[in-house]
Amino acid sequence: MTKYYYADRLTPDEIDAINVPTVLEEAVGKWLLAKKDVALLGNPGDGKTHLFSRLRDVLKRVKAEVVLDATAEKDYERIAPRWKAASAAKRPFCLAINQGPMNQLLLEQASRLPQLAELTEQLRTLLYYDNVPPTPKRVIAVDLNLRSVLTPNIIRN
């Protein structure tokens, strides 16, 4: 059984009480139910751990392998083999990681895992103007640093 440790140190009930549901939460949940991998990027405090904690039931249902704080990992060499093992077991891999450590992980490990190579390409097109980026195949990168928390839907809730 996978154990989850949250930087927030809040109980599930407390997390549910402070949560404002968003379309992003729903979309990431659907992606996980399709057995795809998710990499949540952002700065400290952007909500990476919070989003995964909100999706705890989905994560359990799909038996996802979850790294809630990649920054706390001793070294990034351990992430690629864990990701590869989850992929071989047809289980989603979920990674919450700050931008700097993500860049280091990709620099060191992108050649070892197709999902990391795919993330490298996605990071080049997180913002686009003319050409829509290709639909992700195995993994989706969500940069929470780029979202606005003052969208009309959130303000109305």
C-alpha cells in the first residue's frame, strides 16, 4: 500500500474543507484514470502537493506511484527507475517537483526514459501562440506556476 506524506500536514478532511474545486483537478483525475502519468511543476506553495492530495482516491484506485516532493529526494537517479517500474506495471507515475529540480532531472535522466523526453518537449511548448502542441502520449506536464488563481470560476466559488 502506498503511503502519502504531504508538506501541508493537513488531514484529508482539512484539505477538503479548504479546497476550491477546479477544472484542472477534474482533468488531472481523468488523465490518471486513463493510466497516464502526471508531472506537476511549480514553485513552492503553488499547490502541487495539494492537488495530488485532493486526488488521493483516484491515486489509490489506479495504484499510482507518487513522488510528492521530488526536491526532498536524495538524488534524482532514483526517480527514473521508479517511473520505469510503474510504467512496466501499467501504473501511473505522479511527480510533484519544483522547476529547478525538474530541469536537473531532465538534464541527468531524459535519455533514460521516454516520459522524461516527452516532458522535455512539453516544457518547450507550455505556452504557445501559433502552433498547438501535440497531445501528450504518456505524460502530461502541468505547470502550476502559470495558472491564475483569480479566474472567474474560482472567484464565483
